[in-house]
Amino acid sequence: MELDQSILFSVFLIFTGAAVLATAALYARQSVIVAYILLGMAIGPSALGLVGDVSLLQELSHVGIVFLLFLLGLNLHPQDLWNMFRKATVVTLVSSLLFAVLGTATGLLFGYPVTESVVIGATLMFSSTIIGLKLLPSTVLHHQHTGEIIISVLLLQDLVAIVILLALHSVANAGSGWQHVTIMSLALPGILLFAFAFARFVLTRLLARFDTIKEYIFLLAIGWCLGMAELAEALGLSPEIGAFIAGISVATEPISRYIAESLKPLRDFFLVVFFFSLGAAFDLSAMQQVALPALLLAGIALLVKPVVFKRLWIMEGEPPQTAAEIGARLGQISEFSLLIAILATQSGVIGMQASYLIQLATLITFIVSSYFIVLRYPTPIAVSDRLRRD
């Protein structure tokens, strides 16, 4: 009973506090995402301590990321995505290599060992799936290919991140490392074939027969999304990739638009918890030790990343205005970087100070990048009526 009360009290604090701070943020023309993160920092364990069990909330919030990728998959035609992948591969590989070098150099500059510096560099390679896609209007996704480009880059970055996570996992489990690599090399094509075959021969028939029963469609969509997420995780991939594949496997179905709209409130619920838990999990007492290198690392992500992505996409033939928007929307560090930092710490590859450096730099980029995007570009949560697009 105490656990139930604790969960209820935590949810009460999160959403009541978020409502109050979001109201203040909107009046001050700030991003509501910033309000969620600051709320977590304020009432989390390292400050007021009103919410103590952050690990439970982090597990819960991960569902929001899974739903986000599922909904994005529903809005993308597989053929369009494949065409974008061919262009995005060059951009992703070149940018990842450049930022890995810059991040490693930053770590070495501040006296971190070579191994820790390499991990720091690896975390700078990735942009945030949450920021990039949460702030992307569905109208942009449907009527322009800006969304397709951003999603292509983020998914390719996710694949690189999975390779790094597997490498760290191999360090922690040295005896079975090669087995994880072998499974992963077969897992992605296997799960793609299964998803499209199952969707074609089973899901489409169920959707066609029971499309008038909205509750059933809702349950079937959630079951398919979470089922594919769990299957992907069991095969060594990320749950996000499984959810995305689940989405694109039924994207050509007419009812996909209804599914996407019906799951949006559920997605937003979990994403609020995600941003709150992100702020709550940070240890404020460690901020002073890593403030300077974190600011430099964040500065590279916020200032250099947009320029690099802009130049690379102009070289690929995109108009300068579109390339600039893509760069701005990708100008931050990723939540995958937090996972890498945590796993690297648990594996003994990096120390706690390097982990705090990565966490603080990521938080800074989340706050600044979301604020800039909301003020400048169309988003579902823009404070300006001119820029607000769902």
C-alpha cells in the first residue's frame, strides 16, 4: 500500500508542479520542456527530496520514448524513408566522426584519461531523439521532407549508439561479447522481415475486420508497439527501434492516422515523466566539479553541431533554409548519451566525475536547444500562435 501511495504522490507532484511551472513558462515565453526539467531538479533527491524513487520514474518514462518512435513510424512511408537513408548515411557518419574527435579532445583538454575522453567524445556524436521529434510538427512530417531527414539521421545515430552500448556491454561481460555482436548483425533484418510479414498477413486483416471498434484498435496498436519493442530488446536492439519498425510496418494502412491521433495523449503523459526524471536524476552537488568542461561540451553541441549539419546537408543538395532548420533541430546531446554514461560507469570504463560531466552537458543542451527551437521554428508547444503547429 505504501508503494501505491508513493507512486500516486509522485505523479501528483509531477503533474501538479508541471502545470504550475508550465503556466509560468508560457507567460514568460519559455519552453515547457524546460519547466519539466527544472521541476525535476527542484523536487528530486538532490534538492528538496520530495520524490525519492527516481529509478521507478525513469523506467516509466521510457515508455514515452517508445510511443514517440511508434507514432513517427506510423507517419512515414517505408519507400520515402529508404530513399532518405542513402543520403543521411554520409551526413551521419561524417558528423559523428567529427564530434567524436571534438568530444575526445575536450576530455583530454581537461585532464581526463584517454579511455574516459573517448567515451565523452562518443556521447557528443548523438542528437536527441526526444527534442528532435517531440518539437517536430506532424504537418512538417507530412508535407515536407524536413521531418524525414531528421528522422533518418536520428535513427542512423541510434544504430551507432547501439553498437557502442553493445561494446560497453561486452566489456562488462567479456566472455560473451562476440555472441552479442553476432545476434545484433542478424537481428535487424530479421525483425524487419517479421514485422512486415506479420503486419501484412495478420494485423491488416484484424484492422479491416474490426475497424469500427475503436477500443479494440487502440489496444491492438499498443500491443503491437510494445510487443515489437520487447522483441527488439530481446534481440539486442533498442526498444525504440522495435517500436519504430512496428509503426512503419502499418504506415500504409488508412487507419494509421487514427491510431497516431489516439495515442498522442498517452505519449505526452509519459514524456512529461521523462523530462521530469531527467532533471530529478541529476546530482546537483556534482555540478561545481564539472561545470567548466560541461559548458564547453554543451557549447560545441549547441553552436558547432547546427553549422556542421547545415553545411553537410547543403552539400547534399538541400536548400540553405531547410539545412539550417535541420541543423538547429539536431543541435544538442542525446538521451542515448546518458545511457552510455550510465553503462560505462557500471562497467568501470569511466568514473563518476566523467559521468556527471556527460549528464550536465546533456541537460544544458536539452534546456537551451528546446528553448531556441520553440522560439524560432514551428513546434506543437510554441508560445507564439504563428509558430504553433501540431
